[in-house]
Amino acid sequence: MYGVFAAIVATAPQAQGESGAFAVGDFWSLTQQAGPLRWPIYFVLAFGMVQVFIKLYELVRDRQVSAGLTGADFASMDLDSITRLIARQEETMLSTLQSTMVNVFQTRPAEGLLHDEISNFVIFQQDQFASFRRRMEFLSDTAGALGLMGTVWGMFTVFFQGTAEQDVILRGMGIALITTLLGLVVSIILNFSTTELSTFFGKRLDAVSKKSDELRFRLMELAPQPVSVETLALLQANAAATPPAPVQVAMPPVDPAPSPPAPEAQPTPAAPAWHYVEVVGGSYAGVAGARVEGVRLSVKNRDGVPSVDIPVLISVASSGGSLAGGARTLRSSSGADGTVEFGCTLPQQVGTFALDVTLPDQPGAASRVDITVSAAAPARMELEGNNQAAVAGMRLPLPLGVFLSDQYGNPVAGAVVGFTVEQGDGRFASGNGAVTVTTGADGKAAAPFVVSSSAGQNVVAAAVEGTSHSARFIAFGTEV
């Protein structure tokens, strides 16, 4: 193999400079041996690097625009100053998170809600970047697959000619070796760029989280301390108590006058009734980006009896999703049966959509509604392990697989994919020419495949049950 590769290089005299040194131009001349197959690999490299530079620009600009908030000394600022500062900022990760924190604080100054807001925002941003990372992994895999396709095509060229002529062998092996080399180089470049960008993104997200924690501590210092129901009742009782008798001063004797009637004792005001809220109907669920209606809450007093006309505040605790009209908060009151019913729009990412429910002026009466968000119907089907080759009668290096995702890029789990051999006598691991596989939590379904016992092409169809999504795999069986 080394001798063949050396012979290929020797057939490209334009790749050698006068000094014999190897330069960038030499590599470009060498890749010309791959023929037309080099252009798709170049395109994958160019497209991938454009994606990397766009994401890098977004992160660098986000850091630069956020400089005003990053350098702010929240410890010396009051709530009005903090609100004005954040309102003047352009939209960045830091300004978006801190603006939401201030809104939540003004609605209900609870440290737990602010901490959850930061955690949910970090998770949301990580999910967004994971979508970018999956695209880059796909491009990297595509570059490697194109290189492997060149290998198969080069070997096919050699064996199809059925000749021992040196020029034919060198031309076929040149395509096989150079396309593989080029595909590996592009794959390494894309993987390295994605890894470095992931590190930069992680540092940026840590800085946003750290600065938001600083704001959280300051907001809690500015939060008013709530007065308990027992303390309020005691203050009202003391205010209504009879004042002490005035000091008597000696006066000349006068005719006695009738005494005024003694004032009636004022009754001690009763403490305000205490209520709590609970979720009705068990768990709720929906698909990403969809509307969920009929979420019900029940407001009751301390005896468990439904209460009428009690104010209720509903707030979105997650980074995505919204309530009526795209709002993040909703104010309502319990109806005649003590219930509150509302709808919401789920976020575009799978996971849990959280809503905080509170009764204003009643500490400890909060509740949380968790709505499970699953992927929508399959909208995109990607192939994995296409255009492979193996010795006739042997298993392919990688199984034939598909990746299903919805319109938002979420993996679709539980979908049934049917694999059927359409050309060739290849078989799956079960020994049959057809097999069905259910996608897992990662949205992938894979089926190991053994190529035909004789050299030639195998065609396998893959179709998703209940949808129009289908595709075909090509697998080559080669002679020993």
C-alpha cells in the first residue's frame, strides 16, 4: 500500500517544488488526484467553517455588547438604578436573563424563583448550542463518508476494469487514497473547531451565570421582609387597645357634671383567612411548540373548602414558552367553584415546562405546574452509515441507521422505522431481508447489515411508519 501511495505521488511532478519541500500548493496539487469527488468535500469544509465563524461572531459580539452589565457594581445600586441599566442594554444572553430576573422579582421577591430562572436559562442555552454541535458533527461525519465513498469508487474502478495496467491501478488507488485523506483532514478540522468553540461557549455561559448570581444576591438584599399573619393580627390588636388614663391635675371645686358613657370596647380584628392552591387533573403533557388548554388549579381555604374570587398569579418559570398573548405572567381569580383554568404555549425544546402559581400576599401558598414537553411529529430524516462497503458476505463496518427529528430539531423517540432489502441478497442480523426498529431517546434507529454473498450493489429502503419519510441506503459487496 505504501508503494502504491508513493507511486501516486510520483505521478504528480507538479506537486514538488524546486527545493523538494512540501507546501500548501503541493497539497492542493495532490488532492487533484481525487478527481471530481474532492469538490463535495471542499463544500462541506467551507459550509462548516462558515457556521463556526458565524457562531464565534455571535459569542464575541454578545460578550462585547454585555460589557456594560458585566462591569456593573450591583452592590451599590438600588432597584430603580438596576432596572434602568438593564432596560438600556441591547439584547444579549446576560441582558435577557437579568431582565427576566427583575420582572420575576417585582412579581414575587423569592430567592428560589430567581435561582430557578438562572438554572433554566443555562439549560436552555446549552440545548440551543447542542443543536449547533449536532449539525457540526453531521458535517464532520459527512466529510468522512465522502472520503469513504471515494475509497469505494476507486476500488470499484480498479476491479471493474479487470486489468493489471499500472495507469489504471494507480488512477483508481489514487482516488481511493486521496479522497480518504481529504475526508479525514476535513473531519479533523471541523471536530477541532467545534471543540474549541464549545469551550469558548462554556466559559461565556459561566460568566453570564456568575454575574446573574451577583444580581440575585443584590435583589434579595433589596427585597422587603414579609410580615406574618400572626404579627399583623398582634399589631392590629395593640393599636385598638385602650390608651392609659390621663394624669389628674388639682382644680378648684366645681359643680359635678354627669359622666359621659364609657366607650364600647373595640373587638380585635380577625386574622385574614389563609388559602392555598393545588393543581387539578394530575400531570399535563404536550408536544414542542404546541398549545395546551384546560390547565386547572383549585384554590381552597385551610379547611380544604374551595374559595371564590381569590387572586391568583401564574408565572412562566422556564426560559421558553408563554401564557396568553405571549405574556410571561397571568393574573386571574378563582371562579364560582374555586378553580382557575388557563392555557399556555409550550417551548420548542423537549423537557419540562414549569409554571409557578402563587396567591399574592400569602407566603407559603405557592405551587408549581410541570408540563412534560415531547418531540413533535418527525419532520426530518437523516441517514447514518450510507455508501459503505464490505467483503461479499460480511457485515458492514457500521449499521444502517436513521436519525429522526421534529421541526425544531428535537430527537423523535418511539417512531417505528422499517428497513427492507430492495436489491441484492443482503440480510440483516436476524437473517431476514426486512426488519423494524423503534427509535430511542436519541431519535436514532440502527440495523446491522450483511452485504450479498456475491460482489455487487445492495439497496436497502428505510421508511417511517405513519409518515411519508423514506430513503435508500447503498452498500457495496467487494471481492476478496
